[in-house]
Amino acid sequence: MLKNNLQGGSILILTLLMLLFLQFVAITLVNSTNISSLVVRNFQNSMQLKKSANKVINHVLKNKDYFINYSIYLNKAGDFNIPLNSLLIPETNAKIISFKCIDTVASKGILNCDLSDKYWQLIVQVEDLNTKATMQIVQGISLSLLPQNLLDGAASGPQRVLIKTVWWYQR
């Protein structure tokens, strides 16, 4: 009779230990699910920021006037400044940190960029307004002047410019 009572106690202890182990497994699964959802959410936010930054970059690249009349778009501080609000994805904010030619040495602190400058650099900073996460995208640009059409020996039409992206990286 004594032996049966000892076995019943040991079974009770083993059952409690197994329940404790199952509880730890359940807690671990819940925590790993939370971590996975955070990783997915961060990835989605990062993709949204890249998409917004690419919209700004593509807007600048498509408008050749920003290169042709570069000095018109500079503010008093000498920074490139264009309105970007209509380009943005909701709940993001973007600004152009820098847009300049990089093969011209500044004279007296002022860059005189024009179509003769071959390499340009565009830096766009995008911020998620909910999480305050920021991302900077740096886009390298190459300009090539294409020959104008010649009619009767005289150049006709506006100067044709070929814009190519050269490098791209994220900070």
C-alpha cells in the first residue's frame, strides 16, 4: 500500500513538471510570434520609406529643368529646394538633403553647377511620421549631352540631355 502512494506522488510531480515545461514552450512561441511580427512590420516600414524616397528621386530625374536651370531652384542658403508634398506616401516626410554636381570645385562656397558637369549626387532623407525612423538614400547621377540635330549647318531645338543613374546606396 505504501508503494502505491509513493508512485502516485511521483506521477503527480512528473505531471506538474510536464505542465511547467509546456507552459514555457507556450510562452516561447508567443514571444517568437511577437518578434516575428515586429520584424515584418519594420521591413514593411523600411520598404515604404524606400518607395517614398524613390518617388522623390524619380521626380528629380524626370525633370531636366532641375539640371538645366539648377541655380533657379537654390534657396538663399544655397540649398536645392523644391516642393515635395504631392509626391509623398501618407505618413512620411521627405526632404532633399543635397543635390549638387560633384565634379566641380566650389568657388567661394558656391557651386556653379550646369550641364557641363558630368556627375551629380542627390541625397534624399525620408522619415516615417509614426515611428520617427529615418532613412537617407544617395543617388549618383551621370549627365551626357547628346548632339543637337543639325539642319543646314545650324543647331536647332533645345539641348538634349541623357540622365543615367550611376550608383545608389542607403545610409
